[in-house]
Amino acid sequence: MSDEAPEQSSKTEDPSQKRLEDAHKKGDVVKSQEVTTWFMLLGSAMIFAMMAPSIAGSLAVSMKDILSNADQFELGGSAFGSFFNGLALNMLGLVAAPLGILMLCALAANFIQHRPLLSVEPIMPKLSKISPLAGFKRLFSSESLVNFLKGLIKLGVVGAVVFFAVWPERDRLDTMMTTDPAAILVNFRDIGTKVFLWALAIITLIAMADFLYQRQKWWKRHMMTVQETRDEYKQMEGDPKIKGRIRQLRQERSRSRMMAAVPNATVVITNPTHFAVALKYDRSMAAPVCVAKGADAVALRIRSVAEDAKVPVIESPPLARALFASVDIDDPIPAEHFKAVAEIIGFVMRLRGKGSWQPSAPPN
């Protein structure tokens, strides 16, 4: 216990949704045994109140037939086995419905506490489960002490409830031995139902308190340290350093492809040093397309590559700034710049003897 205290005290962060989902997959869920006890007690009360008289009546009829015809049964050889097989099938038919109700109550007790799951993790063999030292620690842990005190309180409270429920009926119990058997069953059912109702009322309070306690303990067990929160964030979202490096590599590859497109450009319009926009145009295009653009050092690099490739570099500061701000790479230029760009490309094409670009009217 002393070894776990410092570690638990460092867990100051609420568990993440991923942490809770991982715990659920491993079968680690909120589960209160008292809630299961409440549902089983409810099922038992339903069986006792609604089915006990009919079951007792059927059993009485069966026993009466057996006793009244005892002299007619053959108990030798195979007849003995047939007799008890028939008796067992009769008993099984009587208890099948009560067992079904109890099974449904057990399933409901689990489904109401957590959503359905299928996990083999809780039944997997672990050395910690067979370790004498680990078993000794579990035996004298705070959880064992809480369970022991809870059992004592539950036993005392339920015992007191049963006593106060039965004590007013003591006169009926005294006369039950001289009462008609049919009336005994009715009296027994009434007293038993009363005991079940009182016990259910007390177990309801105990189950609610225990469920809240188990949920709080489960939540606290899965709380995280600050470092665990950071590590999980890195695992889910990626290490910021790695993401930054990936982004840098993508930018470098994009820049390399952009620089590779500059020698094929028709013209480069510059600021002259702060901005550079490389445009490409041929007669199959409706408008020139931006194949590269950059500012400062990138602009100087675009200009240098263009000059080495003999691509005309035209200085037009207002147009260079406007194109840099309004057009993306691989997109055609906006219609409002058609006229200014047409003049520059027309000048370049006339120098090369290829005619000129005549833009269509900008859309309204």
C-alpha cells in the first residue's frame, strides 16, 4: 500500500477516452457485486411471490402420487433408473422457469452497469494471481478491509430487517404447526414476501452506495500522470517534432517541384527582389497558369533559375505583389489581372516571334 501511494498521488489527470476504452476491451469495467445481489434478490422475490405456490402445489401432487402408489413401483434393475429419471425430469421442469428468471436477472445486473463486452483478459493466467506475496498484499489491502466491513454491515442490517419484519408475525408462526397445510403455504408466502420487500429496500441503498464507490475507485485507478497524458497525445496525434519534420519535408519537395517548373515558364514577374511569380502560357490555355511563386529568398532563387534557363524576367512590382497574394500554384491567374499580364506576355511573345495572348473579357 505504501508503494502505491506515491504513484497514485502523481496521477492528477482525468483518464482519457482512449484509456477508458482500452480498459473496457481488457474487461476492466465498473462492477458492483451489490448491484448483482440486488437483481438476484429481486428475481428471488418474484419467484417466491408469484411462482412458489404453484411450484409447491405441483411438487406436493407429485410427492402424493409417489407415496400413494409406492407399492406399485418396481425398484429393481432398470426400473429403478427409470423411476429416478422420471422424478429428475419432473423436478427439472419445476425449477426451469425460476432458473431462467435468475439468469435474466444476472444478465440485467451486468448490462445495467456497463455495456456488453467479450474479453478473455480477466481469465488469462497471470503470475501475480498465484504469487503468495501478491495474494498476501490483496488479503490485507484496503479493498479487502472495505469488503469485510461492507459484508458485516450488510449482514447486520439485513438481519435486523428480517427480525423486525418477522417479529410482528410471531403469533402466526406459533399457530402454523396446527394450521391446514394449504393455509401454511399462504402464510409462509405472505411473511416471506414481506421479508423480501424489506430486504430489497435496504439492499437498494447498499447497492447504490457501493456502485458509486466502485465507480469512483475505478476512475481513480485509471487516472493518468501528466507524462502519461503527453505520451498518449503524442501516440494519437503524433510527435510535434516529427510532424514538423514531415511538414518541412513536404515543403521542400513542393519547392523542388516548383523550382523544376520554372525553366518551362513563359515569364517571371518580380518585385524585383521581394516577390517573384512564374507564369506559363501556351495557345491551348484559356489563361496563364502560375507554376511557381515565392518571397524573399525563394523569390531570388526563382529569379536565378529563370535567368539560367533564359526565361524572361520582367520587373513589375504592383503586379508581382498582386499575383503573389491572389493566385496559388497550378491555378490560372484571376480575371482582374488579365490585361496587365496580357501586355507582359504579349511583349515576351513578340520578342520570341510567337504572336501574343489575347485574353477574353473578364466575367461580370
